Amino acid sequence: MHFSLMTATPGETDLKIIKKVKDSNALIEISVLNHIIVARDGNFLFADEGSL
């Protein structure tokens, strides 16, 4: 859940974290298929939004 806004919209921290995860996983050849934010107002799937 995105605690700062209780909304499914990704914040700057979400974007920074997913970039770090993707970059570090690439070193060991693991792909990130999705990153999901679940909140009271719905959810946000990075893959569906083309954000990966």
C-alpha cells in the first residue's frame, strides 16, 4: 500500500525502488515482471502501465 497518500498512484519512492530492484536483478539475470501497488482506491500494475 502506498502509505503516504493511500492511493494506487506510484510516488517518486516507488519509482526509485523499482529501478534499483530491476538494476540489481539484471546483474544476476532475474527479470522483474511486475510491481504492484495495492491501495484503498484500487491498484496500480507497473507492467500494465508500461512503467517497467
